[in-house]
Amino acid sequence: MKVIVVGCGLSGLATALALRTKFVVEEKKDVQIMILERRENFESRGATFGLAPCGQIALREICPDVVEHLSKIGILIPQSGGYMLPWWEVRDALLAEARKYPDVIDIRTGMKIRNVTQDENQVTVTFEEPSADLVLEADVLIGADGVHSYVRTQVLGLSPPTSTGVYIWRGRVDVQDMPDLHVLTTKGLSDFNAFGPTIVTYFNFHSKLPNTIAWVVSSKDTSAITEGTTTPLDLVEKYMKTIEGDADEAMKEKYELAAKVLGRASQEDLTFSSEQAVVQLPEASSSPSAADDCWGRKGRTILIGDAAHALRPASGLGGSMAFEDAVMLSRLLVDSPQDQVSAALQEFQHRRLPRVKNISDDQAWRSEMAYKKGGLKSRPNWTPEYKEWLDEGPDASNDPPPAYADEGAFASAASVKP
């Protein structure tokens, strides 16, 4: 089987590794995988990544050595059983593993797709310069190209993701030579600070990656944001001016710390913001074909990961959902005759939609609660049964238990709009 994967991020790399494991290692079948990446190189951008127990189960099935490595460099979160890691470390671990198998996984960068066509037998891809003379044919095309997916909008003709009204900035600082920032290494795994509609969160990797602090700023103060110009420091300073004279000492200390951290950030990180967007999933249907226009499938083309179901980042489950996708898709493709690929892709989205829909709704609600009075402390805990269901991974039932002891307090996560 020949497979084209569009996107060399976490979901694309995990899918390529999953296909190799299922076809080559377990079933001794031939598979050729080509990953197409638009970027020329792989930057160490991003901030933090949560590898949930369900994501660990999924990755362990397809690349156990990577899970072992990540568990050593990640910081265990006792209450969840997950690991907190720098995003780039997860990407680099998957990339290094994929590069071990050049005879099966061919990674090409700087690839700008011009057109994708398909018939009942194959998918054909052509490219812009400098690869205009290249024509690729494959049995399957997998869109793993993120929330702003080219495959989603240009190939499948689906609607673009929906804005949540939140802008995000991410970066990291090395505090080794910054004594005034050493306090961040004593604040636990993460430190959440609200400045009105703007939230500044620090992630402390000190115990595994000495002196490394990642920061994430999210803001709903959209009227004050000009993309590419407004910095998170601008927003924090704006809020402090609105409460001038009313700020207590604790708030002043939070502001001074934020000013120091953001003052040390690179200009590129300060001005590179992205408008957070999600993919709205409809209710699951008993008909496999009904999911085509919501998840994203047409013929021999399928979406996975954020391209299919970008989540709000309340509990760090988005990446783990992508890893579950990779496992389920590879299981179905390895058992599928080549003339039944389209049916296998349809079955894949039919199986995945109910679980991902439920988790997506929950994450939307929990994200919105972070901006309410009380912030993170106002969010109730999941029931033990729901947490167990979350942790089960790709083999979890599509009939989850209640997420909260008081479902009335939850007020129906499905009613929350981005």
C-alpha cells in the first residue's frame, strides 16, 4: 500500500510510525509512506505538551521506545498520570524515530501542493515550484496538517475551523542567568495568572530540563489585539492600567514577574500570535457515511488530528486524541484490501467520532470556565468513572459515563460555543 501523509507534525509522524508498525512489523506487509511538509525545516517552537495516559497507551502500541524516552524527559503529573513535556521534544522524538526507517518512511520538506485528484483506484498529487514536475500517486491520502488544514478546506471542501475568540502566544526562556526569574522554578509544574481577559501561564521543566520555563499567554481581549503587532506584554500592561490604584500587592507581584518574563522573550515570540480555532463536531450518527461532512472523508482521503477535530486546550488532550487516531486508522488500513480503502476510512471516522465529540464538548466547557471568576479553581473534577474512560485510549467504549457528579452544574458542555 502507498500512503501520502500531508503534515509532518505530531499526528503525521505518529500515523506514519503506526502504519509501519502495523504493516511491516506485525503483519509483514509492504507499505510505502511519504510525509509531505510545507515548511523547509523543523523549528523548536511551541511551549508545552500534555501526554495523557490515553496518548501513552496509543503511542506504546506503535513506538514503545518513544514513550520510554518521553517518560524520562517529561515531568509526571501525579493527579492525571500524564506527562508535561516541551512540545518540540515530543516532535523531535517522533521525527528521530521516523528517520530510522527511510526505506518505509520518506519525509520531504518544502512541498507545496498544487492540486489533489482522486478516483476509485488512487489519489494523485501535484505540486507548486520547485517541485512542479513531480506527480505522486497513492492508495490513501491522510490530511494531518493541523487546524488550518489545506486538505480540509482545499481538497475536501469543508468549512474552515471556527474561531474561539482567543489569541495565543507561546515561548520559552532559559532562566539560568536570570536570578530574578529563579522563583519560577519553585512554583510547581505550572503557575496560572489572570489579568482580566488575559491569562499568563508558566510551565516549569526545571527538574528534567534545568532552567527551562515555557510560557503561554491567551487572551479574549480581541478589541485590543492587532495580529502581528500586539504583544502579550501590551495586554498585561493595559489591564494593570485599568485597575491602577486598586491592585493589591499579590497582583503587582504577578505583573512584575510577567513583565520580566515577557521582557526576556524574543521579539518573534512576542509578535507571533495565532487565533485559536476549533473544529465543530456534530452529534454522532448511527450511519457511517453521515460523518463524512463533519469529520472529513471523501473517497480515499481522510483527516486526522487537529485537521479533523481541533480541541480547546483545557486538559491537554488534543495530541493524545491524534495518537489514538493514528492507532485506529492503521489498524483498519492494515486489514483492508486495496479496493476497500474507502470503506475502511469511513469506518474509522464512524468509530472515532463519538469519543472525540464527547471530549471536545467537555474541553470547550472547561476552557471557558478558566475565564470565569474563580478561574481554574471553579472547574469541577471529573468523576472517577469518566477519568478511567478517558485513560482507556483507543479501545475505550463510545458510551462514556457521566463526566461530573452534578451534571446540572456542568450545564451541558455541548451547549458551549467557541
